[in-house]
Amino acid sequence: MQDLILIASARKIWNEVRFLMCKNKIVSASSYGDNEVPFSEGVYPDYCNMVEANFYYPDTFYTIDVGMTEQGPKIIELNSFVSAGLYEANYEKVAKAVEEFYSC
């Protein structure tokens, strides 16, 4: 087994959105932490574009956290789907995506 770890310098993050992904497609998303604006594609279109353009995915289902920094939206981390908090994600969409993927 191999682990990919990338460490960057500390940055100020104003808000953060967790995307639940199936390969490089968004299944659902949720803002979390101290965000004042709940997630919607109309509010964070740059975030959606960024995560769907990402072609590295550690597993079929995983999470990507994107935050707004002084340099614009940046991917903060990629994590395991099974150990990540889902926060305000659409649980029905998540369950349906997993069920559809594994019923093939």
C-alpha cells in the first residue's frame, strides 16, 4: 500500500465546502465549519469546476475539501469517504450513487 501525502504552508481559509465524489463527479456537497453561506452550485461555481477537473482520485468514492484562500479557491484535502463527516450533504443522493455504482 502507498500513501500520497502533500504538505503545504499554512494559509488563511475563509470558508470550506466538502464534496462527496464518485470518481471525478460530484454526488453531493456541504459547507461546514464557520461558513455563513450554505453550499449551492450557484454560490460556489468555481469550487464545482475545480473538483470536477481534478483527475486524481484515491478511490471510487472519496471527499474533496475546497476552501477560499487569498489566492482563490484551493483544494485543501482529499479523504476517505467512509471516515468523513457528511455534514449537510444530501444523504439520499449519496445512498443512491453508491447503490447505483455497486449494482452494476
